[in-house]
Amino acid sequence: MKVDFPIDERSEKFLKDLESDEDISAIISLLLSRKGEDFSNYASIICFCFREKDLIDLANVKTLPEKVKSWAKKKMLEGDPTFMEFFKRLFSLYSSFSQTEEGLSILGKRRSIFPEIYVFHRLRDVYGYSPKNVVRRDCYVVIGNWDTRRDRTREEGQKIDIGAWDPDKESGQCYECKVKFYIKEKEHQLHFLEAIRDHSEGKIHVFLASFAPKKVVLRQLNSFFPGRDFSKINIFGIDELKNL
């Protein structure tokens, strides 16, 4: 089966420019250096604290899990250098945008790069055993004669956050990544993932991945789309990502 994930060169340049930001680069490096609960705690702060004032008063962020609040308080009291660097960088990033609806929307687009890059690097590790294997970001999808550049409109969605393929095993994965899961007005992304799975005859497993807990993601999905069948899509929350 012919499978490819052609890169959008303009998007690739934009992402590289974005990743060159000093604060974003430092946060990405820290996330990639953490595993298990440590990673989960850092990612949870990014997920549930999305405004400058959330970072100023972590204890009163209602959606932030209590275990993460306790962990962060302990790290602060200890003056843990890794945590303090993370907090400084995240606060610098957040405070560089106006705390208006427009500013927070732009910041949200910056925050979305964190789960995408994390999953991308973990998949490169998983698929790194062969130079034939392909792992690409913000890419179109080609499966046989189906080419999303030609066969889907922009409104329907043409690109996936991450695509991975092993031509020898004829198996792969595609991911749509979110920081805090909200997809109420973007059901086309669900249709897109299902179309990828169907066109690949199940050889490409499709995922929704989020820094939020899986139970939160599922609760929101069932609330947004009551009665909808999600059996074709794998859901990865923070607990699944920390073990990726």
C-alpha cells in the first residue's frame, strides 16, 4: 500500500520559526526530558492554566488536579531549579500576549505546539528503527490514490498534525493533538481521522491526543456529540501520553 505524508513547506517554516522562540524552545526541551508523573504534572499545568493570572494563583485554578497543585507547591518551596525555569519560561510566554480574548486566542495557538511536538518526538523514537519509516508533522495524507490535497477541501480538513508509517510492516499512526480538548465546532476533524482509517483499511491507527485526562476528553466528546460512535478513534489523554 502506498502511503505518504507530504509536508506543507509554508507551515514547516512557520513551525520552525515558532519553535525558535526562546521560551517555547525551553519549555519543549523540558517536556521532552521528563517522563512519567513528572511529565504529566508539567503538561497538566500547561493544559489547565491558560492565562497569566492562572499561573499567579495556581491554588485557585479549579480545573487543575489537586495532586498537581500539591506537587507544584512543593517544587516552589524547594526552589527546584527545573521547575523554576519551567515556570519562568511559561510565565514569560503567557505575559507576552494581551490577556484579552484575541490575545488568549493567539496564545492558544502557541500552546498547541507543545503536545504536537511531544508526540512527534516520541513517534520518531518509536519508528526510528528503520530509515524507510516516515514520521512527519502538519502534513497532508496520501493513501493509494486518495490524496487529501486534491480530494478534500480546506473546510473539510486536508492536513493532520502527525503522520507515521512503516512501509515494511504496512502499519502506521495519525494524530490530531490538542492541549485542552475542545472540538465542539470541529467535527470535521473526527470525520477526517475516520476517513484516514477507512482508506488505509485499518492499517493506520488514528488518535486524538490531549494533555487533559482521557476521562475529561471522553466526557466532552460525549457531551458535544451525544450518541456518536467513537470506536474508530483512539483517545489518548495525559496518562497515555506519559507512557508513550
